[in-house]
Amino acid sequence: MGNSGMIRLRSKDQLLMVESVSSLLRAGLTLPEAFAGAAEIIDRTAVCGATRAIHTRLLGGGSLTVAVRAVIAVPDPFLLAMAKVTDQTGAAAALLTRAEEYLRLRMHLSETVRTASIYPAFVLALTVLGALMLGLVVIPELGRFLTDSGLLEPDQVTSLVDSGGRFIRILSVILGGLGAACVLVLASRRMNASTAPIAETIARLRLFIPVIGRLEKTRDLLAVAEASRGMVASGVSLDRAVELAADCTANLWVSSRLRVAVGRMRTGVAPAQAVRSALARHGFVARWLHQTEHGADLTESLDAMARFLGDLQKRLITRLGVVIEPTLVVVAGGFLLGTVFFLVRPLFHLYGLVMP
């Protein structure tokens, strides 16, 4: 449970709820009936409880958006966007089906990245742990043993102990820097422009990270394309659809620039030009909007954009899987070289002193 009785649902739990509700909506049930029916067939306690609570609020006359926000502690932004448009248009079946398809795709892609990262991360963690154990435990104990046994004088093991201490300090700086960078990135994703203007700059810099930055950008643009496609098909104007879809993005810079594009559209600027100028080098998606200025159907253009971005994200994840393993192996090799240079080399020197 979350704060004030709210229920904390993981992404896969929210997907399960949306899947169950959308399938019943496609069968012809009303929105309250679909939530009531879904609560009967879902076998996970937390998901069932959340579904029942939303059903109760809908029966009381509340909107789907308010119900989702009141019941789920951290609702998925894409689900919230679809809920808002459902309240405006009543096209619950089409919109929640779109939410189901997108959430399933995103979960599949996330699982692919996670699977590709597990083994290399495990190898790297073991390498770092082994180096720390060698520097913090093995080397000091060995030096103490050689001194206490009278095999070497204290000043003869000084170089070994100093090397171990130097290695640990260097390793601590590296790990501390990586940890600080991760904390900064995670913190920037939880800030907003009013409380932390620098967060938008950090968010933009994240997009320049090789492969990972492009993957983040593609993920956010895919969310916007999928959400906009569902909204436009339900009768929402393009500018309003993009405005709502901007809330589905995790990158603050992408979100703020999309709102800039919406503002330009409402002043009469063509959608393609507004998106291209707002997103700068990341505005390649504007070419599908440009087609609508020459007679192409807007829904079909957004559908083509979403398919392209979905395929692009799959290719990027495949590339990430190819890159991440050798990258982490190289990093692990760097730790091993550092271990050899700072610790193993002095050990051979001491061996030469003990066994002349």
C-alpha cells in the first residue's frame, strides 16, 4: 500500500489490470462493468484491490483519471494520458487497448535490456568485489603474517601495504564518481523545471550518451507517437494530443520541448515545422507530420511513425545487447590490470625477498 491507502502497483501489475479491462471493453461492456468484471478474474490481491477501488469510484460518478490517481500510488504516465482522453471522448475500448499494446511493448523491451545486462553486470560486480577483498583483507593480513613470523622486517612490507591502500583509494574514487553520476541522473528524472532548472540540462545531456541516450530519446518519442495516435483516432486535436502525450515522457527536456512545439502549433505554425524547430536535431519525427500537409491521413501518419520508432527501439536494444557485454568485460579487465599493477606485482617482489 502507498500513502493514504493508495495501492502501489508495479508496471506489470498495471499492465495486467489494463489487459483485463480492455478485453472486457472490447467485448461490449461499459467502463464500470469492465472494471467490475476484471476484479473478478484477476488473481493478484493488490491488482484486484486496485481494480475494485477504481470501479467503486466510477460508480460514484468519478472520472477515470481521478480514480486512477486516487487509487494507484504511482500510475503509469501513459495510462494516465489515455485515462484523460477517455474522460473527454468516451472511447474507452480503443484508448485502453492502445495503453495495453504500448505497456506490453515497453515491458518486453525493458526485459530484453535487463536480460542482456545481468551476466556482464554479475561478472563486473565479482571482479570489483574480488579486488576490494584483496586490497582490504588479503594484503594487510599477509603483511601482518610476514612481519609477525619474522620472515620480513616491517619496513620491507611497507611497499605492499602502501600499494594496497593506494589501490583502494583509486577504486573508491572511481566507484564514488560512478555512484554520484547515477544519483545525479536519477535525481534529475524526479525534478521538474520549476524546482530544478538544471534538471532539464542534465536530461538533454543524457540524450548524447552513445546508444543509451538514443534509446531514451526513441523510447520517449515512441510513447508520444503511440499516445497521440490513440488520441487523434478518438477525435482529439493534434496539438491537444501532443500536449497530453508530453506527460508520458521520462526525459524532462523532451517533455518541455514538446510543449514548446504545442505552443507554436497554436500560433499557426505547421505541426511539422513546430516539432522540428522545437526538438532541433531530435526532430526527425517531423517528416511524418509533414506528410499530412500534403494530404496524408494524420492517424495513418502517426501509425507509421509509431511503427518506425518501435522498430528503431528494438534495433537499438539489440545493439545495446551487443555493446554492453564487451564494454563491461573491458571495464572488468581494467580492474584486473589495476589489481595486478598495484597488488600482485608487489606480492612477487615480497616472494623474492622471502624465497631468495
